[in-house]
Amino acid sequence: MGEDTVGYRVVDGHNDVLLRVYEELLEGSEDEPAIPGGDVGSFLEGRDGHVDLPRALDGGLAAGFFAAFVSNDLDPDSLDLSAVDFDAGDVPPPVDPAVAARATRAQLALLSRWAAADDRFRIVDSIADFDACLAGDCVGAIPHVEGAGGIAADLSNLDVLVDAGLRSVGLVWSRPNAFARGVPFVHGSTPDHGPGLTDAGRTLVRACNDRGLIVDCAHLNAAGVRDVLAETEHPPVVSHAGVHEICPSSRNLTDGQLRAIADRDGIVGLTFATRFLHPDGDDDRDLPLSTLLDHLDHAVDVAGVEHVGLGSDFDGATVLSSVEDVAGLPGLFDAIEARGYSRRECVLLAHGNWRRVLAATWGD
């Protein structure tokens, strides 16, 4: 770690470690794991993949959005994903709501188990918690749901999830649900796929505003993003995405979207997923780190440095080998500084911008 980067505390807008540990606990079991009182999995001691507590501490991770995500693979009645032609623009069907609700609760319960088992890990419920993570030698988890499949269409279980710690809601993954349409994974395409929010989706955005929940537009189509910007009272968030001008994937943000999010004082977390960084859409982990820095430069040029952060997609995608995992964050900031970013700008990118958005949504 370079001398000037000592002291950076990093906030990451998205990881999928909850799903990976949940899948690990399911292996060899016919039933869902009894997580509230059972095995806590491998996160605290070390595991394969991109994120665990020892490496997060080594990498200076102050806090991250830990996503509960319900893969179609968790739904025994869902279409086999091997039958989905993602490259052709096909998307999986929605997950059964009952399956999604159970899996979401179980994944969020893992966070409570980890926090109870190790005082170096804590759940972030407020700005005071967030600031304690920035100041201390611990890792904070902001409980998040990606895809909102576990939220009932009538929102009847939303408060149950909030009581379980939920602080952030991603409206869609790249499949439809009761609230909105996700974009397909298509290279050489814009995010303009399908209609905007449903009536239930608009109601969910308002309900999130009322409860101080982050509204995350990652994976949302263009019409849906416009609807969120029109509906929400709080700064909009795109937790993990790349720049469409460099990598023209439907998953990435156009310059118009970057400006619109900045105009509302929101934030975009830049992904480390190579498929959404590579100009040709290749899933190449040996893609040069300079390509990620090109995305950073472009996002900063268009949206301003105050509206950009990190959103790795650790444990959810192929990430750059030059970063490798969460322990690689200090080296990334060495490279960002070498690009000419000042100490003040790096602090904003590392955590300052995320703090502003969280404070505006949660209250100081």
C-alpha cells in the first residue's frame, strides 16, 4: 500500500457473499439451513471467493452492501438457467414469491449470526453505525436485497424485513418481477428494454422513502430508472454498473443516466465485473486495470467526482485479476492516485460519497 493511501476506509456498493455462503450451507441438505441458530458458514474464518472477514479487514473495507439475492437455482420449480440464452437477450422467469421470501429472510439472518459471533463485524443500521465502521477496525454490513423477489407484491412483509435489518432495496435483477423490468445481459445494446415501474413498483419506491430505505436502480431498465427518479424523494443509487460509452452493454449507464443521477445528488458504484468493463463485453479476468480506471475517468467527467463510488459485485461476477478480491482494494487506490486523483477525491470515491447519500436517506 502506498504511503498516501494509508487510512483509506472503503465502502463497496455490492457483494453477493450472502448468496454464496447460503448455497454452501445448502449443499448436501434436503432442507433449508436453520441459519438463525445454526452454522454461520465460512465467512468469518476464510473461504474461497472474493469476500470474507479476514480479507475484508486486510483490504480496509469499512462497510459494504451485503445483498440477499434469490437465484432461480434456489427455486426447484424454476426454469433451469442452462436453458436461458442470456447472450440472445433472454431473461429468467420470476422466482416463486414464497421461495424468495424464505431465502431472503435466511440470508439476512446470516448477517445477525456473523455480528453475534465476531465483534469485528457489525450490521449498519444508522449513520452512527456507519461512522463507527469508518473510524474503527471493523467491517460493517448494510443489509440489502437485490431483485426484491422476497418482498411481497402487496408489501405485506416489507416491515418484517425492515425489522430484520433491511436498509436498502434493489428493485430488480435482470428478470421481471411484480415491481419492474430488469435489463437483459446484451452487449451492443442500450438499457432501453421494456416498460417502466408497475403500480406496485411505484408504491414500493414510496414505501422505501417512508422507511428511509435506499432505492437501488442497478439492473433496472431505462424507463424504470426514469420512473424512480420521478418518484423518489431521496438521492438515487445505482449500486454496481459500468459506463455504457466504453462498454455498450444494456447493464451499463448511458451518459444521460449518469447526468440524471448526478442532478439528483445520487451515486453510481462502479463495478469490477469484467463483462461490463471490457469494450467488447468479454468476460476476461486479465483485462487491464487501466480499463476500470477509464470507466472511472469517464464517470467522473460526466457525473462529477462527488457522484461516483465503488460497487464491486464481488462473489457475483468475474472480477479483474489485478484486484482479485476484497484484499486488493488498497492496490486499486494506489492506481487511482497514480491516475492523478487527489487525496480528497480518493476519500470521496472510497466512502465520502456513499456517506452523503446514506445520510440524506437515513438522516444524520
